[in-house]
Amino acid sequence: MKDPVIVKAMQKPVFGNLLRGFLLPAALMLTLASSQAQVLDGQILVSARLIPSTTAIVPGQPFEVGLLLEMAPGWHTYWEYSGDAGLPTKIAWALPSGFQSGPIQWPAPHLMIEPGEIWTYGYDGKVLLITTIIPPSDLPAGKTVTLRAKASWLTCKDMCIPGSAELELKLPVAAASTAANQALFAEFRSLIPSAGPPPLTLNWANSGSGWTLKIPNLPAGAKAALFPLPLDDQSVGHPVAGDPGQFQIDMHGAFRGVLAVGEGSEKRAWLVESSAPAPAPKQGLWLALFYGFLGGLILNLMPCVLPVISLKIFGFIKQAGESPRKIFAHGLAFIGGIFTWFLGLGILVVILKSGGTEVTWAFQFQNPWFNVAIGSVVFVFALNLFGVFELVLPGRASTALESAASSSGFAGSFFQGLFATLLATPCTAPFLGTALGFAFSQSAIVILAMFAAVATGMGFPYLLLTARPGWMKFLPRPGAWMERLKQLMGFPLMATLVWILSIVGGQRGTDGVFWFLCFLLCLSISCWLYGSFCGPLSKTRSRATAIFLAVLIGGGGGWYFLGQKFAYAGSQEPGGIEWVPFSAKSLSALQASGKSVFVDFTADWCITCKFNERTAIDTPAVQQLLREKSVVPMRADWTNANPEITAALKSFGRVGVPFYVIYPAGRAGDPVVLPELLTESILVDALKKLP
């Protein structure tokens, strides 16, 4: 297969308006445009040229220039959102000083469903991509202006080939002009989505996991299509048509896209956008706050809190001299300390959150690394509740805090409440961890409300008992049940971890879950070492050794299982082939060592590549043969321009992907080239012939 040839040609001059017997002044000079074509084996795949909407440039008056792409039958280019594969066409303008260019105005595309359920959006036949050009107002009449642009595109059929062209358009400057190429511009202007509301009723409904769009007044027999235009980093499913005038979109967040109705010259399009997902109903927020209150209340049943409640209340009675009013005032001061601690923590969360990216509830769970972080925190807190280790303040810090809280009066009660939560860190940490996981995803007001709810729950028994000291007889007596309750509270955290693992599995596959669990195993060993050898009675040498080993095992596990394994899990298709990145040096080294090598030249934007990977490469039969024959699978990813991969393709006379080649062991100079449309049987037969 030969390299594509770029053919340059000058079009015939396009004359301005001819008046009978007279020509317009010389300012209406000839309009010249260059064209280029992408040619493969003598066939023109795509021809590109710039088309003006005017015969001349009028100073200060905007005009339009269209990039006309004409494609060979069966070949297509892509829309601004290409879908599962492909790349949108780009135009880089090089305009004279003072000129400005607007964005590309994209006509509504076609939906193309390729084998393997690969959905893409693009154009076949021809398309005109229109750009508005604004000239400066001080252009001198009679001058000829050259507009230059570099266009790049991806054209696909059975294979995908990048194409590009450096184009130019010459236009005269005049005081007046007439429209040019009116029919062509009118044809594609009518397909550019309107920013105004469509003359149809759009009923959006959000289910939490996606949107349903119903168009009840869609004309009978009219065909409607919906094309997504997701924001950067927004994950969106393809709109699936159900009943006439009904679409289902699987996504989170607001939907933005193009609605096209009709066919042929009657086709019209509009930019549409759903409302933002309905906020959680008020009862949902109140329920979350109730859970926060309940969590704070449960803290008082923990072994490190319940035994001291009665002691605190007796202390208030002693300080107040049996005066009910003063007893209650001491209780309020104590509760004020609890609120100060929790609201201070809430303010800290708000400050930390304001310094990072603003997120909304559930959005952060789309990031697998967030799930790893929050899952690790939940796991460590569960181990804490199970008694694997305890979070204990250093002795000096604990002594200093107790001393500060020992003063008499209301100030002493306040500081006792302030430090009571901190001194009870081994019990409060797990509940605070859950609150933090929720809080980081909410607004500042909700964050503070959540921490206030936790503080209210923890302070509620003190409020009741200082108002009615006689009710202390109803307090449950401390006993072994408190330790069991503490351990029981660890299981909801483990259930949360199971849920997080299910999300990680959807993002990174079973390999991702496996490597994450390996890291959690290392983390559990580190926590056990800390809990077993870092107690207050441990010797300094034992404590230092345990901490060193804990950091080594936890840090080493994070580096290897997360940094080296989890980071790349899910980058392969579900078949699980462990690809080696392509490089000429690595290929030569493998050949020199007597290894057979299978090289997959592919790209994320290549439709056929994706289909072949799903149906012919990542299959159990191929995986087994790769192992049996000790074949090294090497992936040459051409998603981004790579001169080394380009040179390798050209060495075989290829200009696009997919391309597959097997280098048999001991026959480095006799590679086996496989067809672009690959089947499992073809690949299996080729692998079986290897030594």
C-alpha cells in the first residue's frame, strides 16, 4: 500500500458580479482558493478547500468562510463530539493582522453505529464547516487579502487515516460585495443547530442515573435524533431512542446536546439542554442531618465516652452547689465546647474544599483514585473499631489538654466539652471519617449543618442530664456490651467498603479490585504493627521498629500495588492481555532474545481497531495461545502523534490503523502481516504457526 499523496491544484478564478458592458472597479479582483486532496492508492478519500460566502471583503463587515470536505463513498469524517471513537476536524487559521475568526459552526451530524456497538457521530458525502471572519475596519480598498488555514481531519472506513491540508483563499477588498456560493451555504446553514428553543415541547425527567426526554408534540412520521455534547471530563451515554419522540440517556449531571428533526432539506436542529438534576428533596437533607445527629448520639455509647458521662454530670453538680440553674448552665457551657470543636472542624473542611475543585454529590466517585482514598480511610476506621489498633494522643498532649480543662467555673466546663471530643479520638474518628466523606461533597452551609448535627447528637445526653440530673439512673451501666457495640459499628463501614469496591470494579475491572485489595492487606498489616507495638507501655526501640515496618509495608504496598498495578488496571480491554508499549528499541531487544512479538498498531479514535480488539484479539483463545507460544503482545498506540510509530507504519507502506504484524522468533526479517479486518480465526491460525 502506497503512502497517501497530497495533490494541489488551483481552481479557476471566480469573477465578481459583471455589470452589462461594465466591470466593477478593480477592487473586485479575482477570488482564488486552493484545494488539496487526501489520496490513497489513486483514490481521493477527502478533498478539502475553502469556500467564501462573499465576492469581496468589506472593511469591518463580518463574512463567512467554509471548509468544504468532500469524502469518497464509504469514508466519513467526524463531528465536534465524535462518540466512542474518531477525532473532530480542526481548523487552525493564520489570518492577516487585525482579522479575527470565530468558532466552527457544526452542522448536525449523522449517527453511525459500527460493528461491536461502537457509536460515532460524523459526516459522509460532503460537509461545510463554516467560520465567521471579522476583518478590520481600516482595510484599504483595492488590496487583495490572503486567508490561510491548516485543516486536519480523520477519515475512516475499514481503517482510519489522519489527513491534513494547508489551504488559502484570496479575496479582494472593496466597498461593497455580493453573496457567493449561496446554495451551498444555505444547505449547511440550515443544519447548524439554533440556540433558540425548538417549536416542540421537551419534557425532561431525571431518574438519578440518567435522563428521559419526551417530545409529545413531535409531528407524526417525523424522525428525531439526539446527539450529546458533553462537557470536558463528563461521562455521558448515547441517547437511545425508544417510542417515537422519546430518548433515554444514561449519565450524571445536566445533559447538553443537539436535537435534529426531519430529513434531507427539511432537517432542522436545535441546541437543547436539560435542567440541572433535581436537587435532593428537603427530606433527604433532613434525613442526612438526622443520621449525623444519630451518629453523634452513638458516640456516647462508645467505651471511651459512656463511663465518663456520669462523672461529668456529678462534677457539674459539685461545681454548681446543687443549684439547678447553675448545673444547667455548666451543661450548656460543656455543650458549647463540643459545638466549638465540631464547627471548627467543619470550617476547616470548608477551607480545604475551597482550595480545590468544586464538586457535587456523587461526582467525586467517578474518580477511581478518590474511591481508593476514601475506601482506604473507611477500611482503617473499621480496623480501629474492631480493635486492631487504637488512636491515642501522645502523652504530653493529653496531659496538657486535661490540665487546660481542669479549671473551675463555666470556662472550665467549656474547655472540658471542647477537649472531650478530642480526648475521645479513638471512638470519634470513624464517625468523623464518614462525615468528612459526605461533607467534602456539599456546600459550605450543608457542611456546617452536618457537623452541627453530629455535635447536637453528642451533646444531647448532657443537655438532658444537666436539666434533669435525676435521669442519670436511666443511663445504661458500662460493661462488656460497649466493646461489642463498638465492634458492631465496624461492620457498616465494611459494608461501605464493599460498595466502594463495586464502583472500583466498574471503573478498573477485576484487576483493579484485586490490586486495591492487595494494598488494603498491606495497610491492615501496618495498622496491626502500630496497634501491637506502639502502645503507651511499648519500649522506644520496639515502637520505632514497628513504625518503620508499618511505613515500609504501607508505603511499599501503595507504591507497587497502587502506583505500578492499579494505575494501569483497566487500561486494557476486559480480555486482560498485558500489553507492552511499542518502541523500536524494545522490539529489537525482544527479537534478539528469541521472543515472538505480536504488534497491534491502534488508536482510541479508530473504529475498526476497537471492533477488532473486542472480537478478535481480547478473546480466551488468543490469550491462551499468546501464553503457550510465549508471544509478547506489543501495543503501538497512535492515538497521539508518534513519529516512531509513524515510521514503523511507513516501513510497511501503511498510512493508517489498524495494522497487525507478527515477528516470529528467529525470523526477524520475515514478519507476518495480518489483514486490517481481523478475525479470531485468522489470528489464532497465525499464532499456531509460530514455533
